[in-house]
Amino acid sequence: MSGQNLSAKIAGTGMAVPAKVWDNFKLATMVETSDEWITQRVGIKERRIAEDNEYTSDFSTKAALQALERANMTADQLDLILVATSTPDMVLPNTACFVQKNIGAVNAAALDICSACSGFIYGSAIAWGMIKSGIMKNILLIGVELNSRILNWKDRGTCILFGDGAGAAVWTACDASEGGMLGVVMGADGNYADLLTLPNSGCRKYPEYDGTYITMHGNETFKQAVRTMNECALEVLEKVGLKPEDVDLLIPHQANIRIIEAVQKRLNLPPEKVFVNIQKYGNTTAGTIPIALHEALDQGLVKKGDILLMDAFGAGLTWGAFVMKWA
Ligand code: UT7
């Protein structure tokens, strides 16, 4: 396999979420909200919350081991570990290094990707590029977030939206005739950086914020989410020469059920072709798509030859989508 014939497919997936569940009724005891409002306006019923002694690398490691097992691969076969997260254990060293140690991936390089909810798309593009160019063969990509650590639990505009969890996928080289990744688009617009931020999380200090927690302009973020997700889904389909009706399953970023429904309508897809699990986990940021993919596989919703469309947007703004033929 070389050159044009070389592509990448996902050989195995895994997921790990905290055991602790907080439903909407629990949140209604913390801020002025209700199960009815959250269910109708966002589509979430409950989310997972990590214990104080559970860390991003713990969930990443569990998801990684499951993905390796399902890929029928050992950790020493990995060339690279990518961890897409905005909530690393610490900034230095990166979380990918902790995972590398935990799973014994002695031959792997380690890199974190900080692109918020688009992290799994960006990471898949990097994995595909590295594999397609022949530089690497097997790449573990993890999308993970411990949002509970960076939420203002007094702000009902944000704290009801997010949850904790990790999803993992092992990308491996394949012959393009088998299928695998067909194409990807990615984009960003830093002019919208203010819409969704985590001030005081880096070396720049913001005294107007008395801590480190997510700030968001919900309405504007919503509009940009619908716009960017619609645009990049259509763009990537056009790029690979497919039409919305060719898609067997759309796995969108799970931020708000109304955003997902807007994309579904724009692509004119029936509801059964759109995977939704936001009701169980909320928005796990970089974790939503790999967790959803893992659950879709477990539920038997994906078969060989199916066309899958992954579509995301996030802080930055960043956005991206890719199409793959399941192999
Ligand atoms: O991965 C990227 C992450 N971010 C997103 O994707 C978020 C995108 N934005 C959204 O999902 C929505 O904008 C929200 C769910 C955040 C808010 O929904 P909305 O329909 O845009 O509500 P709104 O901000 O326009 O507020 C409507 C009303 C307001 O009350 P008034 O002014 O009409 O009296 C809010 O104060 O709803 C109120 N409200 C709430 N009420 C109960 C806002 N949050 C809550 C809440 N519970 N949690």
C-alpha cells in the first residue's frame, strides 16, 4: 500500500464515563432551572460528573484500552497518541504522555490537541494525514473532557449544558479500496473567540473573573453552531462527491438537540439516520463524537460499507466534518 491507495480506517473504539450521574432535578437544586426547561431547550436529561480524585487521563486510559482491545492491537503497535481536550490533567506535560505511560505505548509519540468540541474532527484529520503520507501506521485518538472542573455551578446558562466523559478510536492504515476516511474539512474564525472562553486558564490573567470557568454567549453561539455545522457538512459531502441522501448515519457534536435537529433538517435526513445521545451525557465537548460512535457501533447501527458523516463546531470558533466509509 502506498500513495493514492493508502487511507485510514477506525479499527476499534472505546469509551469511559464517570459512574456518578447528575440529572436535571439535581441541577434544579443548585440553580434556578427545571427538568422541563433543560429537556425542551437543550435535550439533556442527565450528565456524568467525575469524582474529585478522577482525572482526564483516567477516563482517557480506560477508553484507550477498550479501543485497543476492539482493534485487536497492543499498545506497543501505536505510533502516536492524540488527546483532544481542553481539560488536561495539567498543561505540562500533556495528557497524551500520561496515557502513553498508563497503557505502555512505548513506541508512541504523544500530542494534545486543544480545539474544543472540534477536537475529534481535527484529530482525525491529523491521524489520516500522518497515515496517508506513510509516516505512521497506527494512531490512537482520544476525545475527552472533564467539564465539571471548569463550570461555574452558579451560572444556569452554562452549567446545565456540559458533562464529563471520554471516547477513543484507533486509526489504522488500510487500502483506500476498503473504504475508511474519504475526506475532511476544517475551519476556524478567531473573530468569534469571545463567544465561548475559559479565562484564567492560561498565562493571561482576567481579574474581572474570580476564577477559571466557562463563559458563553449562548444565543450567538447557537446561531454560529447551526451555520458552521450546516456549511461544513455540505462542503465535505461535495468534496467527496456524495449527497446528503448517501449518508447512512450522521454523528453530530452533541451540544443542543435543537442544533442537531437544524442540521438534520438542512440535510433532509430522517431522524433514524442521526445518532443522538445528548440526553444521557450532555455536551462532553471533544468527547461527544467518539462516545456517540462507540455507542452507535454497540447498538449495531453501523455496518461495513456504511457512509458516516461526523460534524462538529466549538470554541474558537472551530469547526469541521469528515466522511468515512465504514471498513
Ligand atoms: O459546544 C459548544 C457549546 N455551546 C453550545 O452549543 C451552546 C449553544 N447555545 C445554546 O444551546 C442555547 O443558547 C442555550 C441552551 C444556552 C440557551 O437557550 P436559549 O433558547 O438560547 O435561551 P436564552 O439564552 O435566549 O434564554 C431564554 C430564557 C431567558 O429568560 P428570559 O430573559 O426570557 O426571561 C433565560 O434567562 O431562558 C432563561 N434561561 C433559563 N431558564 C431556565 C437561561 N438558562 C436557563 C436555565 N433554566 N438553565
